[in-house]
Amino acid sequence: MNIIDWIGSVGVSFILFAYILNISGKLHHKNLFFILFNLIGASLACVASILMEYLPFIILEGVWAFVSLISLLKYKKQH
């Protein structure tokens, strides 16, 4: 595996970990850790997609990171 694979794999792992914890009832979607796992994961996956020059996933992960950032800002506003 090269560095791009590592970056993408770590990012996807963060997203999947958040998802698994959410569907198992251990982490609510409004929990700070859920938001951060998604933001960090999507950002890393987006960086890997940029480095691979793969536009569909740049868009997907970029939007995912942006939505997670909005969620983080809403969270900070409420707390």
C-alpha cells in the first residue's frame, strides 16, 4: 500500500467506525465524537481522492466533510 491508500483507508475507517457505533446504538448522530469521526474521515478520504484525481469521490467526500463541518458548527453553537 502506498501513502494515498493509507490516507484513504484511515479516512474510510473513521467513517465506518462512526457508522457502526451509530447503528449499534452506542453513539448518537448528534454526539461530538460521531461528528468528528465523520469530519476527519471524510476529509482524509477526500484528500486521498484528490491525490488519486478521482472526481466522483472528491465530490462525495468533499460534500460529506462539508456537511460534517456544518454539524460541528451547529454542535458548538448549542454547547
